Amino acid sequence: MPHSNAPDIILLEGIEVPAALGVTEAERQMRRPVRLDLELGFDLRPSGQTDDLSQTIDYGEIYEIVEKVAGGREHKLVEALGERIANALFENFPVESVQLTVRKSKPIAGVLDWAGVRITRTR
């Protein structure tokens, strides 16, 4: 049976969740959507061989964690939100790595479409 030394990746792109995010109090009170892309390193062979959801990570559960972290408290920095989401994913799932991109739309009106960070963490 063929195998690979390259890590398997679960990809979730374009996740949109509301967040109280911004340096100023007024910005945080506006609760605007942020967009996230996730790459989770996880061995997909068991689920690929068995076609069994219990052998992988349910995308809906990932979304629920992201939504809970983003909406559960205020975040001044995009960096802090990204770090909190990465930590929550490690706490809740047996992933080997997390790469996430967090984008905040219109951080400076009329100047930028979006600003964001890409965070990569490994266990």
C-alpha cells in the first residue's frame, strides 16, 4: 500500500465569523466579520481507508471552536485572535500543526481592502 512522509492537511478556506476586533473600543463594539483560512496537519489515512467520520475531524466542530473563540471575548489585535484560535484548535483536536490566516476587512477605510496575519504552529 502506498504511503507518504508528507503530512496530510485538512483545508478550510473562507471561514467567516463575527468578532469584536480592533485597537479602539469603538472598533470592538462594531463586531465585524473576519475571514479565516485553516490548514490542520492531521493523519487522514484512517478516515481515507474506512470512510468513517469518527476517524477524522468534523469540519463543523472546527467551525464551532473558531466561532466560539472569535466571538467569546474582545481582541485588540488580529495577532491575538489568531494565536487564541490556534491554541484552541490544539486543545480540542489531535492535530500535528495549525496554519491559519486571519483577515480583517477595511482596517483603514479607503486605504486597504484588508489586513491580516498568517500563523503557523506545531505541536
